[in-house]
Amino acid sequence: LARGVAEPDLKGRHVVVSAGGTREPLDPVRFLGNRSSGKQGYALARTAAARGARVTLVAANTGLPDPAGVDVVRIGTAVQLRDAVLKAAQDADAVVMAAAVADFRPATYAAGKIKKQDGQDPDPIVLVRNPDILAEISADRARPGQVIVGFAAETDDVLANGRKKLERKGCDLLVVNEVGESKTFGSEENEAVVLGADGSETPVPHGPKEALAETVWDLVARRLR
Ligand code: CTP
Ligand code: CA
């Protein structure tokens, strides 16, 4: 829904949005990361602020300028993202997890830079699971009626995978988009389907990330009433 002047339908609400991609350090100069730009999360933060919400944006390695009128909390890793989201979610009416959270992190962190050893193969990198923040906040809601939204980038059978993921996570809405090499990551545009735990399916045609953000807030606002 394109709006000239936004309707302040989120006035008096506190919403939390996570954006960007976590980085899991191996040593002081290296990390495991992903290609999330943070643009969709920032679009969500901007549009929520325009609709009157108090917005906390938990930003993971985005390098984007702080949106006006938004509280920005900058973090790096998945564990830091969890701490920041759990804290901000305490008094939140809605939480939208647009961040790409690393599923795994290196089991150990080398305090000094890892060096090559003459004629030796490198040690394998051992990974451990990161906490699933979306599943955790959905299972243990900070407030009754808090609306929780996840994002999923899928390939292959996108909708079936999305339905399964929505159920597994226990959130209210899951924004599912199809990804490929050139699709979505870093792009200005997005195309998605928003799946609801109530069985609803809201297609969002290819368009700017703001348009998808507005649709997400429409669906959230409806559930908050
Ligand atoms: N997410 C999260 N914590 C994680 C992993 C993901 O909160 N450790 C959130 C993401 O922010 C997103 C949603 O869960 O909103 C779906 O992420 P996705 O990577 O698609 O889900 P996974 O359960 O990690 O499934 P997959 O094995 O397909 O990566
Ligand atoms: Ca994942």
C-alpha cells in the first residue's frame, strides 16, 4: 500500500526490528558472515516510525545511516543480537526479525590472528549452533498479544518450506521470499508472500522494500487492534 502521508496507526506502539546480518568472528580480523544488506529492515523501521511507532532498530553490521527518529542499537554477533532483541522486546507490541542470523558460529575464537604454518594444511573450522532468537521470543512472549514476525529466504518449494518454518518458529507472520544469486540480497526491490499462523496468505508483488514493509505493518496493526 503506497501512502502519501502515513496514517499514524502505530501511534503509542513500540516495535522492534532487527536488520542486517550477524558476523561470527574467528579471530580479530576474520568472521563468518552473510550477504544481508539490512535494507529491508531499515525500510521496516522507517515506515513504522512514519506510522507513529516508537521504533528500536537492532542493526547487525549494516553500515547504513541511522534512520531519523529511530533508536538504533548496533550489534555484531548472533548472541549479541539475541541479548539486544530480548531486552528491547520486553515492552514491545511487535517484533520483526528481518536480520539474517548466522545459524552457526566458530566453536572457538582465537584472540590473536590465525597464522599459516609452513607446509601445513589449515585446521578445520569447528562450528556450534547459535540460539534461535525468533523461536525463543515466539515461545516465550514478553507480553500477551505481542505480534512476532519472521523472514525466510527460501529456494525450491518456497511456500511449503515457508509453512513448515512458520509452524516450527511459532511466530504470527512469516515473510517468505525466493532467493537466488541476484535476487533479494542487496537489491532495492523485493517480492514475497506473507504467511499467517491463522492460515492467511498475502502476496506482495515485486516492488520497493518500503511496499513490503507497509504490508507487514498493515498485517501487524490489524493483529494489534
Ligand atoms: N532466526 C533467528 N535466529 C536464528 C536463525 C534465524 O531469529 N538463529 C530468524 C531470522 O531472523 C528469520 C527467521 O528466523 O526471521 C528465519 O530464518 P531462517 O534462516 O530462514 O530460519 P532457520 O530456522 O535458520 O532455517 P534454515 O535452516 O532454513 O536456515
Ligand atoms: Ca538460517
